[in-house]
Amino acid sequence: MPRKQELTPHQNKVNVMRQALMRGSGEISKVLPKHMSADEMLRFALTAAVKTPKLFDCSLESIGLALMQAGSLGVKPNGYEAHIIPYGRTATLVVDYKGLVQLMYRSPNVARVIAHAVRENDQFEYEEGTDGFVKHKIPMDCETEDERGDLIGAWAMVKFRDGGEAFVVLNKAQVLKRRAASRSANAKDSPWSLWADEMWAKTALKQLAKFAPLSAEFQRAAEWDNGAEAGKLKASEVVAELPPEVDMAAFAPEPEQQAEVIDQGTLSGPEAEALRAMVEAVSESDHVGDTRKAIDMCLMESKITQNDAKILNEALNQKAGALK
């Protein structure tokens, strides 16, 4: 008989992630627009993890949540419209400036969107006021961005179908002030390090959103993005905006896969005991969904372990069955 080939640690991580996302594909489908599919999102996640191996150490629920965030906004985490970035053990959705531009075009009033970073060898002029304008000419003989000199600013403009327009210009100090609020600003694998020009242009776009009537998706994406960068966006805030029937527990690893994943997690604590008391207090079917959400939120915020969530959900399922 041929010997069964053992998986390498890396192959095992890929397999665990693939199986978890396949189990959660039904949940992902609940938030996707018609032009996106769960299979496509699964491929995006695996591709991102292969390019950024630290994603394999992130919780499977946070990867699933990042995919559902992207789906609810209608942007693809394909490394062009949006990225999935690891922050510790939490996978986080970061919308690219190109994705933000797409979201701006969803407003029926928007005719054109422009955003660029400015470098010191560019020809750049602007003027505020009733006859305000922006003129930006990039040297055509430069083969690389570095040949254009250091980054010195960024600008963004939106033109509306009624003939109106709005623009913002940020100087270097203004962009760096916003960059300083990012929890990974100086990390080598930070978006600010990997895609500097895009991040400067994106900063101008988000500033523009404060002065122009843009789509609700854009406003939500900008809000989430600011919170994610600053480390202030809680998983519970994202989960709360998903359809109530979405079950984050679908992304948990299978029991036989638990040992490897749990070793990377946090120890059980008072949060798990508090949730156990909440489960025991469930007395009506209507309370089951709220309790499950509470478990999911604590798991996403790493307040409880995968094993805690498994035990609590099993106990909650027994309660729910007894109440039928």
C-alpha cells in the first residue's frame, strides 16, 4: 500500500484555512453583492496568506470577518481594491485608494474622481477660493517613483454631474500626522511602507469625504479604515453591522484541528465564565441569537479561546434544543 504523505506545517496551515473558509462560505454568501462569489473570496484570502504568511497565524474568524467586510462594501480583497493585513493575530481589511475611488463612483452624482501623491520633482500648483484649481504634472522621463523625489503631499478631487467640484490638498506634515495615528506606520510590512504613494493619495481621499456628499459605502469604508489603522475598530462593531443570521462560529477549525490553533491563542479567563453564566440564563428562544453574537464578539476580540467558544456554543445549542 502506498504510504500516506504527511503534510508539512505550512501545508497544514493552508489546509486548515481552506477548510474553515469553505465551511464559512455560506455565511460569506449572505453579505455578498451579485457580482461577487464566496469561492472567489476564498481564493483572495488564500492568495493573500501565501503572499503574507503571517495571515496563517491570524484567527480564522478574523479572516472570515475581513472577507465579509469586503463583501458588505462591495470591494474585492484582491490586492488591488483592498488588502487583508495581519495585525498580530487579527486579520484586518484595508481598502486601497483604488477601492475607495470605486466606492465614490457609486454615488449617482459623481462624474469623476482623481487622487495622487505629490513628489518634490513634480510640477504642482493649487489655489483655494472661488476660482480654486489644482495643476499637477508628473515628469514623464522618470522610470521610478524615487526619481520623482521625496513625497511632499497629496491631493484629491471629485467632480459632480451638475458641474460642481471639490478638492483637498494635504502637505507633508498633514499626511504624516495622519500616518502617525496608524498602529503599524513604521513596520516594514505596513501599507505605509509597501504602498506609500497609494496611502498618501488615500489619505487625501478620506479627507475629501468630509467635505463632499459621497456614497454611504464610501463613508462606511473610510470609517472602518480609520478605526482599523488606529487599532480602535472592534470586531463587535463590524459584526453588529452584518445580517443577524450570520454565524461567525462557522469559521472555527474542526475539533481535530483545535490543538494546533489553540496553542497560539489566549488562555481562558473571566470573560468565558461570564459567557457561561449568560448561556445558563437563557430562558427564551429569542435570547439565543443575542447570546451567540456575544460569544462571537468575544472570540473575535480574543477575549476567549477557540475551545471556550466551542464549549459555549455546544451548551447554547443544547439550551436552544430544550426550548423548542
